[in-house]
Amino acid sequence: MKKLLQLLIFLSCYALYGQNPPDNYIYLVNGNPIKGMVESADESKIVLFLENGGRYPATRNKFLIFFNKAGNYLTPDMLPPDVVQSAGIIRNFYQETMPTEDAQDILFRINPREVIPCRVKNRLESAVNYTTIDGKSASLNTDNLYALITRDGSHQFFLDPSQATEHLSQMKTDFERARIVKKQIVEIPKPILKPTEPLAEAPATSMTVSQAPPPPVKKKLTEDEQMTYQGKSKEKMYELEKLLDRIVDSKRSREEKDDDIQAAVKMFVPDAKVEVSAVNNPNNKATRSISDYLNRLSRLSYSKVDITYAEINFIDEFSSDGNGNYYGIASYVQTFKTGNFVDVTRKNQKIKLQGYNKRVNGVDEERFDILLGNISISVDQ
């Protein structure tokens, strides 16, 4: 009863639909926000750590959404029922730093439902005026918006929080893709200079030095292409996650595991490596080929092993190598669990868009195969 009274006192401090400045917020099922953090989560309940130092446990259905100081958010369904897996996600969520200078304000539009990266100029009672990422002025009525998350970490609902949260939960991936939009820098090729004419008094045998041609201009992917291929790359990584979980399954035969290993190897570039570290000494790192790494996983003697991925986000968008291919890097959290042992490691996955041309109706169209590259342990680990 005492904890409930403390919670009600907190609730009286915040307006329901006002703009909330950057901080750690928890929205209860009635739509009221309180300041605090998620401490832990299991299959049935979530425990809060409130701003005043108190703790408040409640069943999962008592909460709508959680915001951190960076403006990112989680909903209860994004927290696994496993205590250890949730702990890793919660820790990384609250360790998240403020977005970079490339971060955008994000408007969540109702119809058509989409996220809009922009720079908000001003907010009126009935409209939000903003500048698009290509520099154009625009405006949206607030009755066609359900939320706004600004680049400084603040947020605002335009619908009842319970309605807005349903949209936010479904648009999480689109939000993560749209939030960081780097400015496109167009590379202008240097002009080709004509060779210097030989002087009249120069001997007839003198050589004319020709100017080397300029390097080819590296094509940049459009914002839509970045979002599309980052989304497909995440799907590819989740596909690998499922294969890893099958490869370590002790109930499956050697032949079944070998088939999955071959399928996983085909997802990578031929020379891809995996960085691994010793459990008792994280600084003791080694690299292994993909096939060697997968074979070692398949021969683990544990009765049950779970390997899961979470928080897949691109830290380097795709950039051209000048030869028709593009490379990007995604960061993610891998959880390895067997019995009472759990290892949570943040890793980086290099990804290659391998270009090729496909003739469609007599016209060559540029296409890409998505291949996974080297896997390394994050330097922040």
C-alpha cells in the first residue's frame, strides 16, 4: 500500500499529453507517465526503479511503454520472458547515448502510417511545421499524428498513449532506420586538364605528359535504398540466428546439423571470420573461419543451448567500394544461454551488398545479393 501511495504521488507531477523533456519515463496502462527505469523483467512481472529510489513490481499488463533519455523506447512485449535475456536488453537500453548530430526528429503519421525523419521548426496547437531531410518546408495537422520524438530525446503524444503505443510498437524498426540519416555528400569529379602544349623552343623529341583520368565517382544509395537494404540485412541476420539455434540443438542429428552449417556458410562472403573470446578472459580474443566456428558450436556437449539476437541497429550505413558493391556494419546483442550460464555480448556484423546486373525487358537493372561478412566483438564490450 505504501508503494502504491508513492506511485500515486509521482503520477500527480506529470501532465498526460504534454511534451516530456529527455529523461527515463515509464507509462502505466492508464496513460500516466512517471520518471524511473525498468530494473528487471520476467515472464509475469516487471520491476521498476523509481526516481525517488523506490521499487515497484507489477504484472506486465500494467505498463504501456518505456522511454530512455536518448528518446528510444521499448514496449513490454519487446522484453523476453527470460530474466537474463531481458537484463541484457534493459542494460543496453539505458546505456544508450544521445543521438549524433545526424539524428533527426521523427514524426509518426497516422494516414498513411509512416515515420517521417525531419527537423521540426515549430509546434502549434493544430499543426507541426518541419523541414524534410532534403530541405523542403512541410506541415502536418496534429490530428494526423500519433507521436513525435525529437533528436534531443524528448517525446510527445498526439493520441491517447495507449493508442499511440500500439502504433509505436509496430513501427519500431522503421523508427530505428529513420532516426539517423546522414547528409548525402555529392562527390564532384575533378575536371580533366589538357596536356600542356610543348614550348616552341623545346626539342622535337620531348614527350607530352598526359593527365591521368579522374577516379570513378562512387555512387551513393538513396535514403529509401538504405532503409530497404538495412531492413533486408536485419532479416538475414535473424535468419542466421535461427540457424545457429538449430546447429546447437542437441536433439538434432549430425546430418541435420551439417546441412544447417552448409546453409549458414553460404550466407557469408567466402573469407569471412568470427572473433571469439574466452569466457573467463574477455580480452583473450581469437578469430576463426565461419565453417570452423559453426562446427565447434555444433559439437558442444550441453543438453540445451539457446542463442538469440537483439537490438540490431546499423552503426555504419552502406557505402560504395567503387566496384559496384556496398558495405555497412550492424551492431547487435547476442545472448548465449545454457543451464545457469549466460553470456551476453555486443557484436558488430559487417554486411556486403554484392552488385550484379539483371536484364529486364531488354534493360540492365542493378541488383544486390546480401552477404554477411566478418563478425567482431564490439570495442565497448
